[in-house]
Amino acid sequence: MTQTTDTSAAAASPAAPVPGPGPGRTPRVHRAWFVAAVTFVTIIGAAAFASLPGLLIEPLHGEFHWSRGTIGFAVSVNLALYGLTAPFAAALMDRFGIRRVVAVALTVIAAGSVLTVWMTEPWQLILFWGVLVGLGSGSMALAFAATVTNRWFVARRGLVTGILTAAGASGQLIFLPLLSWLVEEHGWRPAAVTVSLAALAVVPFVWLLLRDHPADVGLAPYGGEFAPKPAPVTGAARRAVTVLFKAARTGPFWLLAGTFAICGASTNGLVKTHFVPAAHDHGMPVTAAAGLLAVIGVFDVVGTIASGWFTDRFEARRLLAVYYALRGVSLLFLPMLLAPAVHPPMLFFIVFYGLDWVATVPPTIALCREHYGEDSAIVFGWVLASHQVGAAVVAFLGGVARDVFGSYDVVWYASGALCAAAALMALIIRRRPDTGAGAPAGAAVTAGA
């Protein structure tokens, strides 16, 4: 789309923001792609903390003799706060700007992680890892990616959403092998310090390179028309709650929240938290199990970016149904694949599951945009909250099930059944009456943006 150009401002200072309302010269590579790149790097750095919980269960159980249920409860607090903070973080970004919120969040994550080094009681694990890291990570949640995408992009939103979602998997790929090696060779404390340093290292990039809105640099969003930067929105908490009550009166919200809760239960709550100890129960070394999770991260990048591309072209609710159905089938087979050594069927599961890991995110965000418009980032924050509550419940119950039954089998089977239910729920999400019957969800979103 051709952008309007303020030639006088551009002539005065081509590289500087336009002093006042109106767009500046359109760069050869739109600034939105640089903002997306900084966001990608930021999420990669922050992903270090998400890679650690599954590696901590056995070391903490061995050192402190805490039950797996107790450790799982701390992880569940982390996951629940991650989700419950997200909608308020999206509103805070509207009030104070993306840079400030994300920089503070990364600092809180670093503090919570490094404080665990000195803990001796379970309540300290719950406070440091559960509360502090949970609050910080919630402010760095997918609502961050949704806010950046909504502000800086009109065209290619599905693709950009997929790329930014894949950043978390890229971080997992980078940090899981390193963290598992540190835990195995030097104990869990150096791994916790590494997470803290990784979060702090990203703060300068956020502060110096990230911008809150295209109008800050005199540009229109990519593929859209120039618009002045809106005034800061006051009452962030009130707005987040108001949007929740408004969305809660609609059927699509509850269906999206329900499906995403099952998504969280079957990924972060189950596989990310309990796959490593479950594989270790069958005799697989921790480093090998962590390596398999890292491979999931490789294919997650491919699957999520592909899902973003599909979301721009196909109906989002049907994509969700396919993703959940395939995930459920794969989880039903997993108990039969766990063994002391890595074998071809297990590798097939890892590839298959990796492609589907967070492929649900782009179509879920697209459906939020389709139904809730300008409030979609906050609505998605609440939908993400349900994702993390589902993850928290299974992170806790998975540990309890292992303590009670001596294995994780019942949790794998239950999660497979839940995914089948999510596939059916996705299919009954209604389409907006103002979208064409045959139009892909992603196209409807872009056209209406």
C-alpha cells in the first residue's frame, strides 16, 4: 500500500521522526520489521526462564526431599500468574508504553530467578519462582506479541504472529541443552543464575531499540494508513476488567478460553513440565530428554510460522480443530514410546508434536481480532490466562499423579481426551455475521483492521 509522504519533514531530516502529526518518508525496509525483530530477540531471551521448571523437579526433589506435588504447585503458581497478569500487562502497555512494561518485567524475572539460589524452604520456591517470575513472565506473555503486531502491522499479521510466537520455541532450543547440561554437571543453581543473566541481557535492547507506536517515528503501520499515536489509556486495571466482563457475555470468548485452557494443559502444564521427569522414570538420561524438548522447539518454529501463514489464508476455527485433534492422537501414543533410549517412533512423536506445539496461537489471536476488534489484545490476554490456568492445574496434578500412581500414564491419556474435546469446541465457534461465508479468518481480520 502506498504511504503518504511529508516531503518537507523528510528533507529536513530523513532519519529523524517527524516533529508532529503526519507520516515521514517510507523506508525501503519498513521500521515495523525491525520492531518485530527486537520483539523476537526479547522473547528469545525471556524464554530461558520457561525452559527451566521441567529440569528442576528431580534436583529439588533430591536435594530438599520436597514432593513432586509441592514442586509442581510452585510451577503451577508461576503458570497461573503468567496467564492472569497478561491482560493487565496489555492494558499497562496502552497506559505506559511497551518499552517500560517489558523492561520492568525482565528485571523482575531476573530478580526472582537469582533469589532461588538462596532458598531453603518450599514457600521460598513458591514466592521467588512462582510469584516473582510468574508476574514478570506474564507481562512478557503472548499479549506482548499481540500488542506489537496490532500496532505495527496491518498486512501480514498472521505471519508476524507466527514468527513472534515461534520466538519462545527458539529460546527453548537455545537454552534447554545449555540448562540441562548445567543442571547435570554443576547443579540447578548455576542454571537459575543463567536464566537471570539472560533476562537482564535483553533489557538494553528493549530500552534502546523498541518503539511503542509507528507514529513515534512518523510512520504508518506496515500495510496501513498513517494514524496519530493515541493518548495513553488511563485506568489500565479497570479497562482490563471491563473488557473481560464485556467479552464474557459472548459465546466465542468461552469457547476460545476453553480450547486455550486445554492447549496450556497439554503443552506447558504437561509436556514442558513433566516430559523430562517422565522420560527419566523410564531410564532416559535427563540431558537426552531435555535434548528431545529442544528438538520440539526446532519444529515448533516451523509449525508456528506455517500456522501464521495458514491463518492468513484459511478459516481459523477449522485450523484449531485440526491442530487439537492431531495433538490428542499423538499424546495417546506417548506412554508406549517412552524408553531408556531414543528410538525412531519417539523421534516421530517429537517432530509431529513439535509442529503442533503452539500452532494454535495464530488462529486463536486471529479469532480474537475478528470478534473483539480494538480490545482483541486484552481479550487475548484473558484467553491466555485460561491457557495458563489449564497449564497450572496439570502442572500440579501431574506431579500429584506421579506421587500417587508411580507414573504419568493417566495424565497422558486424560490430556489426549481433552484435546479431542477442544477440537469439537473449536468447530462450534461462530463466525461473525459481517464476514463472508467463504473468507478465511485471517483475511477477514486483515480486511477489518
